[in-house]
Amino acid sequence: MESNTADNGIKKYIKEIGPVTFSRYMEMALYHPEEGYYMREGEKIGAGGDFYTSPDVSELFGRALADQLVEMWEAVGRPSRWVVLEQGAGKGSLARDMLNYIAVRYGDFNSALSYLIIEKSPSMRRLQKKNLTPAGCPGYGLDWLGGLEEIGSGQLMGCIFSNELLDAFPVHRVILEDGALKEIWVACEGEQLVEFTGRLSTPGLAEYISGFGINLEEGQSIEINLAVRSWVKDLARVLGCGFVLTIDYGDTSAGLYTPDRPAGTIRSYRSHRIEDSLYEEPGASDITAHVNFTALMTWGREEGLEEAGYTTQSRFLMNMGIMGHLSPPDPAQGFDPEYIKNVAAVKQLIMPGGMGEVFKVAAQYRGLSLRPVLTGFGNKTLLRAVLNGKG
């Protein structure tokens, strides 16, 4: 990815209009039409990019997820048409792995399936179409939409899912300074971007802190993702019957906003390393923050989305029987390097202290008379915790 210079358009914009909230800065750094990280050409995901996602680790992740999607379809009564809508599909690896597996394993589901993708980035969309050309073709086809606005109210029957989407929504940053809540703003001084504290840009920030019972210590800063609330509202508008399945790194409100995270969870990644600065080269690095799953569930409930489950990625994958997707080696063949590779990949997905614990999985539903029982969420302990804002 080519380096930004002092002539960076994002810096110029801030220099011309004056200070912006960190949320506005993050939005430009990631989604500026020409210079935003996700809008520019260049490899971002995988060994040659800046970060890994679970589908990059193993195709078995997609198989386990596909098993859960099929169970959701069955819970609704196996309708003749069922939409799976993926938001932010990355390179298309997850869609490819699921569609190939579904085409072989679940003929009836494949015949009923319409697979849709919403992707903001033109470069990512081109990559998805390239990678998905040889994928198993669902009965009602594979297509791309510009956004949820293309779907009528209550028209979608199916599952809307995302993997590592919400962590890239722009966040506000709030700090307790001299006993008062302040927001972190970004200004341009000379050719350098700098942050400073100022007034809260919206009453919603103080309401968020009060509503989720967050107690900050002096000097502690946190991220507040108000964009999730609008996103949930949009999902609830289009979903007539079915599920929302969200996979991302994060925690409950009580688990996120703790004294051992005095600077919050905001990070910038480049070449699989955490950058020293969030501002050095706007648009050249990924910027992310942990997701508050208590907020996701709470706002969903306000919009008519009920909770079906919440757990860690490790428990979800184990509940879905990911180990059963490991084909045991043939003793007659001796050492099997492919089997060893797959075992190591599954361990990376489920081991405590890594992806297995940091990533969480949440399921919400609407339009069903009874709360569905989903295999991936066999342990209800964490669901009770998130509903109570604990855990």
C-alpha cells in the first residue's frame, strides 16, 4: 500500500474545516472514497496484508458456521426461499467456504438459498467476485447489494450475518478528565494530526455511559460505538422473520470498561503489528475497537430483536462440532501433514487467550413464536451475563 504524505487529503480536510471528533476522523481514515483504508487497492487480509480473520485460518470455520445457518433455516420451518445476507464479506473466503460446503452437504438448503453480500469497498467487491466465481451456486443465486435500503421493510426472511464488521464502525472516544466527561477531538497543527479533549459532541455519549452503568477512573478513556445503534435499527426494519448472527471481538459492557484498559481498546494495525500512532498516515492502516455486545443486545431488543444466544467463538465452534470436520489420517499412509495443519488451525480458532476467547458470537431473532434452540449456543451462562451487563 502506498504511503501517505503531508499532502494527504484527510489531513488537508481537517486543516481546512477545523477539529473533528475521533469518530469522524476514523470514518475518513477507513472509508474516504479515495484515501480510506478499505476503499484503496492493496492486500489487507491474510499473510500479505495487515490482519487475519477466522476464515483465513481454516475453511473449517465456514463449515461450522454453515451448519448453524442450516439449523436456523430448519427452526423457521425450512421455507422454500431463505436469504443469507453477509455484510462486509472481506475477500469472500468465508462465503466461498460455506457455499462449497453447503452445495455438497445440504442439497435442500442449497436449493432454497439466496446469498446476498453488502460491501462498501469497490476493491473488496471486485476481489469477492473473483474469489466466488468457482463457489457452489445456491438455488436462488449469489448477488451484491448497495445497502440495506434496497430491501423493503419486513421483506427479508433469512439470516443477516457479519464477521468482523462492527469493530470497524467509527467510534467516539470519551475520557474522564478532572472529574468531567470530555470527548477526544482531532486537529491538524502544521502537517501533524494531534488529539485534544473538548466538549461532548452529542448527549448520546453521556446517556450511553449512564445507561450501561459505566464508571470511569480519572484519566481513563473508552470507545463508544453509536453507529451500532443505527445499524441495528436498519436490520430490524428489513428482517421480517429470521436471525441476526454477529461475530466480532469484544465483550460485555462490564468486561470492556475496566481499569485495566485505561486507554480503551482502540488500535491501528499494519503488517500484523500494532502501530504506534493512530494519526501518522491516515488511510494506510486499519483502525479497530472492541464491540460492546451488551449494547448490541440491548439496542436490538428495543427494535424487536430478541436474544437467541451469546458465547465465545471457542464455545460456539466446539458446540457446532468443529473437531468433527477434521478428517482423521489414514494410519496406512503414515504422517499426514495436511491433518497436522488442520489441527493447528482449529486450535488457533478455539484456544483460550487467543481468537477463541477474544471473539464473541451473538444471535438475535424475530418473527418466531418461541425462542429457538441453537446448537452453537448450548451454554446459556454467558447469555444471562450479557443481558445483565455482567460477565
